[in-house]
Amino acid sequence: MAYPHLMRYLALSALGTTLTFTSLSAMAYESELFSLKNRWEHTVTEMPESQREEALSGLADEADQLAEQHSDQAEVLVWKGVVLAAYARERGGLGALGVAKEARSTLERAIEIDLDGNNGSAYVTLGALYDRVPGGLISFGDSDKAEEMFQRALEIRPDGIDVNYYYAAFLQEEGNTQAAREHARRAVNGTAREGRQASDEALRRDAQTLLDTL
């Protein structure tokens, strides 16, 4: 008579162990990701330009390892893409194209898991990549795809400082001064994200500088 109760107890114990392990695993990656985010913020907003490439290279290696361990977590993949995109920007030249392509594929995988791309961040970064890398036979640069990515990000987070600033810069390059002015203004008046205040405030200043030239 006690056997069914024993089996039920063992099953519940196993379930509790599984849930505890899953919770601890999630806490572990969240802690690592939090550290990665903070160091990325410091690197892109406070570190001297001469030191950024090396620092971002190290962060890219860490982000890659974290993504290998948690390949089903969209936020982890988005942050790997963000770090790689920043590293490609700092590295520049033909040597950065492989990094940029890896950033694109990583962000696309993140969107397959989370259609909102971590509150639009994946789409903003993809828009900037499509805008800034060369096109044609050299790489994947494409103004139509950049426009598509920025529009998707705006649908998700219309008051975002980042999406409005990068979209304004894109529109200026495309010769659409009126729309560039509007989105630069939105960036200046936009809402900084929790945990991204430093980088968003830096972009707000960049948006004001852009607006002053339009």
C-alpha cells in the first residue's frame, strides 16, 4: 500500500531537483550576462578609443562562450550580436567583415527564438549592420534591409533612443533630411532603457549633435 506513495514522493523529489537545477542554471547565466552587459556599457561609453578594440575582442570571446552554453536563450544571443557588432565597428576594414557576418547570423537566430528580438534590440543592431557594412559582392550591406529592420524596431519600441538615433543617421545618409530630423528629435526626447542608461544617454547626446547639423 505504501508503494504508490513512495513512487509519488520520488517523482515529486525528482521534479523539485529538476526545477532547482533549472533555476540555478538560469541564475548562473543571468549573472554572467549582467556582468557582460555592464562591462560592454563601460567599454563603449567610458573607455578611451585606443583601448576599445582589444576590450571588445575579449568581451566577444566571453559572449561566444556564454552563447554556446545557452544557445536557446534569445537574450544571450542578442547580446553576443551586440558585442560582435560593436567589435566589428571598432575593428573596421576588411578584417571586420567576418565579425559583422557572425553578428548578423547570431541576431537572426535570436529572432527565431524571440520574434521581438529582446525588445527590439536585435532589429536595431541588424539595421545598423545592414546600413554600415559594404554591399555588393564584398558583404551584406543593404539599405532596403536596413530600413526594414529599423521599421520593425520602431514598431516594438517607438520611443527608443537607440533605434531613433541610428535610424536618423541612416535617413541622413539616404538624403531624407526631414525624416532624419524627426527621428533625431525623438531620440533626444526618448526613454533610456533600464540597465542601458549610460549607452542610451551617450546616444542621446549624439542625437542632439546630429539634430544640430540637420
